[in-house]
Amino acid sequence: MYGKTDFETPIYWFKARMKNAADISDKIDENKGCRKILFRHDLGKNWSSYNKVLLESICHNILSKSIKVDITSSTIKTDINV
């Protein structure tokens, strides 16, 4: 969609997709070498589960990065190794 496949492009796309459905907190933890993104929403556990699978697919298959995703019915918390 953006003509390139670097680390920022799929993350930018996912955050743009989520901006109307969730509050987004994005921080880089330089000590641990990871990027932490938290999405807060009110759309339920199934929506969190769907987006967990989508994020894992983007990071593993496209970016070849490891990711840890924790979900609840109102949050999606990611730790992406950079």
C-alpha cells in the first residue's frame, strides 16, 4: 500500500487503521530494545483476538520480528523487538 516493507510502514498502517476505534499509546524502550504499543478500546475480546492474530502475522511473516501480544476485552498490548 505504501510501496515499501520496512518496520515503520506496517506499524503505521495498523495504527492508522486503529485510530478511530482505539486510544493508542506508543513508546520505545531503548533499554530493552523494544517498542511498546497499547491500544485501548471498547469492542470486546473477539476484536482483540482478531487484531492479535493480525499483528502477529504482520510481525512474523512480513517483518521477521518477534512480538509479544497480550489481550483483554478492552486492550491490546504489544512488545515488538526492534
